[in-house]
Amino acid sequence: MVNFFKQQLIDAEQTVAFGGRLSAACEQPICIYLHGDLGAGKTTLTRGFIQGLGHKGNVKSPTYTLVEPYELSGWQVYHFDLYRLGDPEELEFMGIRDYFTETSHCLVEWPERGEGILPLPDIDLTLRYVDQQRVVELQANTDVGQRVLNKL
């Protein structure tokens, strides 16, 4: 079983393409925490993930709304951006637990801001810059996460 995966991503197009590969490998509901500095490519990768599941429209960062929902064939995808979250307790007021279901994929940017409230992730995904390129690293934390990494 694979617990760790690492790949270099040359540009935004490769980041989008990797997001599509990642979504294709997710055959079960999954929770992915997205780590990385501002501008590291978390939303770009999420765009590829959502488009890989058939979404044709725009994929925007939910920085001000905290969550952006996408209804797709057989799945709901919830893209969270907790950068502006003031207190993790705010997540309880928005009914955070209702998003994590048997038919949903949840991608969470800035998950440390929801610590103690969010469920544990199946995968911790980190994007970081190395020179002018990005490196993506995935750490599987559950059996579901390991199955996804095995498919990558």
C-alpha cells in the first residue's frame, strides 16, 4: 500500500491535469486537506478535480463564502476555503458535518483554521513552490486515501 506520493508540476496546466487525475482515482467519498502558501495552486488543483468529474463552468475560490458546492453526476463536491474563518466554532453554525456524506468529496483549503471541528482527512495534500515549478505531495491517512494513492 502506498502512503505517500510526490510529483513535480511544471505549470498551472499540469496542476489542473493532476487535479483531474486525482478526482478520477476517487471512487469513494473522500476528504482532502489542501495545504500550501497563498498562490501555491490549491484552487487551481481543485478546479482540475471538479472539472475531472464533469463540471463545465467556472471554479472559483470560496474565500468569502467559505464553501462552494458543485452538484455533479453521482457526487456533490464541496470546496472549502477557511482562510478568513475567525473561529472554528463558526463551522458548527454553518452545519459543517452535513457536508461530509456518502456522496460527497470535500476539499478543504486552510484546514488548520477548522481544527477540532473538521473530520480527519483521508489525504493531506501539500503544494509548494520549488524554483518556478510546483511540487505536490500527498500523504494517505486512511484506507480510502491509500486506495487513491495506489491508483495515482
